[in-house]
Amino acid sequence: MLFSISFFQWVLFVQSMEPFVYDVNLAGAIGDGESDDTEAFKNAWNVVCSSHISSGIFRVPYGQKFLLQPLTFNGECRPKNITFQIDGILIAPSDPSSWKCKETNCNNWITFQHFDGLIIQGTGSLHGQGQKWWQMGCMHNKVLCSSQKAAV
């Protein structure tokens, strides 16, 4: 008995082995370093996380700066393996008074939780903009000191 497979079936099989790649710009990220891209990152994550492919790539493209407020990436996703590909620059708000967060996640900037199979890689960088936080010091603002932020 010969096993035969049509070209169309072969293409579908090969494509199903390829990771699903989703660029944050497709979800509306601006990447100018001034516009808040947090919602676009949430939307892009939801697309990757809900895809039916076995592995996904969340891509932050080279040559752009993405301003992000505190953000949590939850790993309870359909793909078993997700790569967080950072080739651009992620930046936190530069002014401590502009830090927007939910009460439950005010001490972290970018959080990854509930993951097996997460890979974080790329040529980009993360800039937590910590200089203004550290200049304020605990002596000047005890409330702020008790809640100073952490990066990733």
C-alpha cells in the first residue's frame, strides 16, 4: 500500500509546523516612543495566545520604541511554546506620576506569569526609565519609596 499525499495537504502540513508570527504593529502599536502602546501589546498577545498553532512568536520589531505602562502577559495560552521576540526598544513612562497600573500590579512593569515553554530573545532592549525614581529617594517620599517599581 502506497502512502500518498496531495501537494495541498503537504503545504497545510508544513504550514502547521511553522510558528504563528504576530507583529505588535498589526495590533495597532505606533512605536514612536511617545504614544502609549500598552493596549496594542495586550491585543497582539491575545491573538498569539489564542492561536491554534502549536508555537507562536510575539514580535516587537526593530527600529521602533514602544512606550508601555505596567503589563502582564499570562501564559495560559493554546500554543505550547511562545517566543517573545524583542528587536525594538520597550520603554517605561519616564515620569513616576504617569505610571498607570491596576492596584494589584503596581510594583512591576512587565510581568510574565503561568508559563511553560516561554522564550524571550532578540536584539532589542528594555529601558525602565528608573533615573527619576531613584532621584526622588525614600527621604523625600516615603509612600513612593514603599512602592518603587521593578522592571521585568
